Amino acid sequence: MKQITRDRSGSIAILFALLSSLLLVAVGVGVDYGRAMSAKTRLDAAADSAALFAVSHNQMNTQNSRDMIGRTAAAIFRDETKTFAERNGITIVSVTAKFVTPKFVKKNDSVWEFSLSYTALSKNYFAQIVGQSLANFSFNGQSQTHNERAPDTDFYFLLDTSVSMGVPITKEGIDLLGQLDTMGDHCAFACHSAGDRRGGRGRLSLNPRDKRRGDLYDAAKANNITLRIDAEAEAMTNAANAAKAAADQNRAHYRFGIYQFSGGVYLNDSSPYKEWFPANSNPVIHEIDSNIFPAAADAKAKIRLPEYESGFCPTPYSCNVGRNTAIDFGNADTASSAAFEYIYRKMIANGPSGSGVGGDRPQQVLFVITDGMRNETNYHNDAPDVDFEKSVCDKIKNSGKYTRIAILYTEYLPEALEKTNSVPAANTLPKLSRILPALTACASTDLISKVSVADSARDAFSSNNNIGLAVQKLFEKAVGTAIIQK
């Protein structure tokens, strides 16, 4: 008997037999749990999809009630999960869809927050061996999301049409224009003046046998040199296309007004001195309205470099009679502060900016395209002002809660000055680094972009150097970052 009681042979097999069933059940429970968690992942994705539907811009702009949208979202969730649930032993117990309260409770709120939650059962194939109470795993999930309704927005485009925007868009063009300058100054700006035309400053061809002459603007046109002012006008079509696409997607409304600033811009139509200003002193290209494509067409048809009588004189009157008077704006004068004051009055006259949603007034964005050269009434050989006046920018940004400024900086080029034999050019070069910081301070947060010169015409269509594409991207950013404040 003692030998029998001390005998341990076969005990491992018995112990394994006892434990293996428990191990098998544990593995089975793990498999069941893994199936349930895999199902949860699939159902969570469907809940996200349904929640995103509920706060899509299409739903935010329909007349459907919040309850109807919630019921539709729940139905979408059930439809997306029906086949999967049937094939994988999943039972959807409940689905709850609702707009979160109390923050966002009205249909016309600018921001919607939506929640979709569900409870489900996953059939157990192993765990129920232990007991009927483990026939199913219960799990739940929730998706909560929000969306901001795209606001209606008025865009006031303020385009720099001063002489310095007559620089070519490529380095090849700058070099060619310099060669066409008969005075040997290698001027890189397509200056437009009757005096230069009479003097034959611009050769219309590099062919020495071709004796045709004009001013440098004529020379640029004769040689198919695209200037920044040309690209700037063309870019309004890019902006209109971007606005159309955004309006279709967001169900928002956008209006365009296009204005220009250059030397001699006058601030109201009652000025008694209007006839003494250059042709493009009238700042209005297209008044603000919903006709965005006609606005773009007007920009292409009307925008051009100002033509001066000669040198620093915009008209014969200012050269002969009004010299050194308040109306003597020379071709070195950008009149940026006057232009900002004009557009400020225009924006205020059209009403303060609103939220752009729920019937409120549109938001307002001043969209400026400029080389950033300030040049206030600087018609002598003085060192020019180069940095925009921050106070005039702040005045506009502070005029309304929903008013912003976007700026596309068409970089003022050292290449346009380095070969030019003039005192103002020499005085300007060391100050060019001040332009971008001043424009950055002028623009609203993250709404400034820069485009530079391309090496050649072939490169001028890249995103880094193409003014049209840069305008489109900055417009899309201005629309995408519209802030809904409650």
C-alpha cells in the first residue's frame, strides 16, 4: 500500500486533462472577445460616417429639422452595418442620434455638434460553454463631431497698380526690358509716360535695324513681356473660379469688389481735381456684388499701368501749374495709405461685417495684392518709404469682429533695382528687408503669402511663382479659416 500511495506515474497526464479544458475555454473566450472588439471597430467607423453626414454642409443648409437629420443618420448607421452584423452574429440593440445640448440647439446655429451612440451584442461561440449568461458580449460605442457652417463673405480686392507693378514676372523679362532701355539705365520697370515715348526711351525690338521707339511699357508689350500687373489682373479669374468651387461645396455666398491703388488715387467722386489725375486714379474696378465672373472680366479689361506726362508728373497740369501741391502725385508714389483709407470707407459704408450665418451680414475680407512699397507722395529723389503703415491696417481689422486682411506679397525684387542707374534705386535696396515684416503685421493671422520671380517663362507657372495660383491658394485659406464666433 505504501508503494501504491507513493506512485506518481501518470499524474501529469491527469493534471493536463483537467487544465486543458479550462485552457480551451480561456482561448475560446479570447477569440470571442477579439471578434467583439473587431466588430466594435467596424461599427465605430459606421458611427463616424453617420455623424459626419449629420453635420455636413449639405445638411446644415437644408430645411430639414434636426430630428429628421438625426433619424436619417441613425438609418444610415443601421444600413451600413446590417450585412456585416448578419454575417458576424452581431445584434444592434439600440441607436441614439442627437444634437448635443445645450450649446447648439437651433437649426440655424453656425456650429453644430452631433452625437451618435449605439449598443450591440456579439454572439459568443466558446464563452457560452461556461454558462448561458455568457452567450453574448455586450459593447457600445459613440461618435461625436461638430462642424462650422461656412459663412457668407464679401471680398474686397485691393490691387496694387502702381508703376512698380510693371516689373516682368521673370528674370528673363527683367533682363530683356533692361536691354530695351535706350538710356542705358537698364530700367526693369515698364514705365509708361508720354515724355519717355517722345524721347524714344524704349526700343520695340533688339534688332539694331528696327528704329521703332516708344516708352518702356510699349517695349514690354511689343516683346510679349508679361508684367506683374498683367498677371495680377488675370489672377482675378483664379479667385472667381475658387469662389465658385467653394460656394458649391459650402453652400455659402461670396461677393467680389475689385479696387486699385496707385499714385494719385482720390478718395471720393466729388474731387474737383479729378481731371488732373492719371487715368487709373479712379480706384473702382468693380463695385462689390455677387457677379464674381464679371468682376474678374472687368479687372482684365480695365487694369493697366498708369500713363504719366513725364518723370514725376502725372499730368501736364501737375507739371506746369500744380507742381508741389497736394494733387502732385508722381510715378514714384504708390499712395498705399490713401488706398487703405478709401477701402476702409467703402467697407464701412456697405455696413459692418457680420458673422455671415443665420441671416447675419457677410463677413468681410480685404484681399490685397501688392509689392509692399509704400512710397507716400515721394516724387523727388529722396529715399522712399518702404514699409506699409500698420495703423491703417489695424483701423480696418478693428472695424468689425469679422473683418480680416489677406495679403499676397509679390516680392519687391533686388533684381529690379541692382542694374538700375538711379539714386532712388540705390536708396531703396538696403530697405527691402523691411517690407515683408510690415505686411505680415498688416495681415490677419496666417493670411499672408509670398510669390517671387521666376527664372524663365517656363518656370512662371509653378505654384511658387505663379501669381494666379498664389491668389487661388490664399483665397481658399481665407475661406477655410473663416472663424465662426458665437
